[in-house]
Amino acid sequence: MSPELLTGLVVFVLASFVGFEVINKVPPTLHTPLMSGSNAISGIAVVGALLIAGTQDWNVTTSLGFFAVILATINVVGGFLVTDRMLQMFKKKEAK
């Protein structure tokens, strides 16, 4: 195992634990606004994954980039749907 791969795995595992702990501490009232803000970050991840997946030769990096495009796109679309649903709750209902 190369030192770069080992370092990358260690950073990934530590980031996963920290992310899990941070998300667990967020109160439910703040979850949706924070989620809509994280959609911008996921949008950046989509662009980066497209750059990686767009190479000519098909290898492990391209496959992982393609998989990242799919997951980040699902995250962005789902986040916007949840945000839209939350905003619909605050609209005034029309009287009939």
C-alpha cells in the first residue's frame, strides 16, 4: 500500500467520523437551511467529478468520477426538492 493511499484513507475515515458527529449535533430546525447551503458545495463536487470522469481513457479514476457524478447529482436534486418543500410550508394559502 502506497503512503499516499494510506494518507488518503486516514483522512477519509477521520472526515467521516467528524462529519457524522457534527451532523448529529445539528438541531432539526436548522437541518434544512444547512442542507440548502450544502447544495452549493455539492454542485461544486458535480463539476469536479465531471472533470475527472470526462477523460478519454477508461480506468479506475474515471469510474470513480462517474460514480461521484451520479451521487453528487442525487444529493443536489434531493436537497433542492427538500428545500422547495420547506419553502412551500411558509407560503400563504389562498382563501376560496
